[in-house]
Amino acid sequence: MSYRGRFAPSPTGHLHFGSLVAAVGSWLCARHAGGAWLLRVEDIDPPREMPGSAESILAALPAFGLLADAPPLFQSRRIAAYDAAFEQLRATGHVFPCWCSRNDLAGGLHLDGQCLAAPVEGRAPAWRLRVPDIEIGFVDGLQGPQIQSLRLAAGDFVIRRVEGYYAYQLACVVDDAFQGITQVVRGNDLLDSTPRQIFLQRCLGLPTPGYLHLPLALDGEGRKLSKSERAHPVDPTNPLPALRRALDFLDLPAHPGASDPASLLAHALAHFSPARLPHCSERAAA
Ligand code: GLU
């Protein structure tokens, strides 16, 4: 099967250093394998989104020399596919409606496999996945063997929110399968979501791709660089400095004489192999 990778930003802000690292890392892995690199805009959480963000991110990527092999997939246009997956989960008894409030759960996980609160007339439920007491293991391409007790880590997690929005976990597995993704390369903040995604793939009869989680970029105070904090946007009108820093972050050589992003990336690609990526879970962004 030929390699298909992807970069899947959420449009919650401008492209920032952490997401540039994920974009560059997934692009290098795909190109190294002679495979395709696809884009997906994860715009299914309107309350968290910033107007203009998707356009800004999609315009920034080519400025950094990161050209995709197909037009981007927008999750906001994929609701029918998530409805179908949800119906499949419902028909196979994997989900249950839940009216539990945050107070009912006292900040903890939902572990009962069914809602213990009474249905509230006129109030839509959240829908949770019934999570059995199992361990999910996988071998991460960079972080090595992983094992998670799904129930202790995630409990009966929500796959459709009270407002009707589908959860990232569900949309992500449906679309990784739809786009034929064979290798997911992304930031290490999503390492602990991967067992939830593998379990959902099993429930839905979808293939499990390979996973490789890149070190998470931290700021000077050791905090995650996050778009939602509107932190560290990178400047697509002057792409070379941030691209050099992203390559440096991934321990890749940034050719001093390169005068444009494409030649900087080509030089890094010529020296790239996934085994050379830094084997750590997080590191400070320069
Ligand atoms: N949309 C997620 C984010 O921007 C990434 C999802 C993924 O790569 O699976 O953090």
C-alpha cells in the first residue's frame, strides 16, 4: 500500500510554530516514503474557531514550501459521514445517551457504560462510547511501544456533544480512513488520544494507520505552544527563519545558503529519515 500522510490543523488561530513543526514533520515523512501528503481542516468546533483561520493556515503552508497533493478536506462538509458512523455505533450498541452533568461526574470520568442520571425532558443528551476494561497497545514510530488502559484514561468518552457537534476523536478516525491515511504524523500532545482512536477504528471496522508522534514544542516556561493561546504565530511573508527553526527543532540540517523554502526543504529531505528524528516527547522551541 502506498504511503499517505496528512496535516490536519484546527482553525483556531494562525499557523504557529508547533503546527509548523507538525506540518514539516508529516511532509518530510510522506515525501521520504515517496507518498502523498494531504490536508484536512478540522473545522467542526465552531465555538473554538477563529474567523479567517482556515484561510490563513492554508495560505501559509505553500509560503513555507509545503504543497499538498490534493485540495484540503473540510470536516464541516463531512457531517453526513459522521452521522453514518454515529448510526453504525448506535446500531451496534457502542454508544449511549447521557444526561450526566459535570457535577454528576464530580470532575471524574464516566465509567458506568450507561447514564445514571434521569433523561431531562427537552434537553438533548451527549452521546458517549461504552468503553470496556481493555488495554490498547500500539508501537509509535518515534515514541516506541505504548499501552493505555482505555477505561482508566478516557472512561466512556463523549463522541457527540450536547450541542450536536461531533467529537474530534470520531471525525478524525472517519476522515483518516476516508482519506486513506496510512501514517499519522502529529504532535505528541495527541499521543494519549491514539488509543481512543484505535478503539473507535475497531468499533467501526476501519483500518488502523501507523502513528508517529513528534516531540511537542514548549515555550520558554515549559508550556505547550498552542494556537488557542494565539501564541507564536509564524510569519509566512518571511518564511525562512521559522522554517529553519522548525528543521532545527527536528534535528535536521538547514542549509545555510538556501534562499527559498523549497530548497531548504529539499536539502532537509535529502538528509532525512524518520529514525533520525529526536526521540523525546517534548523539547523547548528555540
Ligand atoms: N486538529 C488537531 C490539532 O490541530 C490535530 C489532529 C490530528 O493531527 O490528528 O491539534
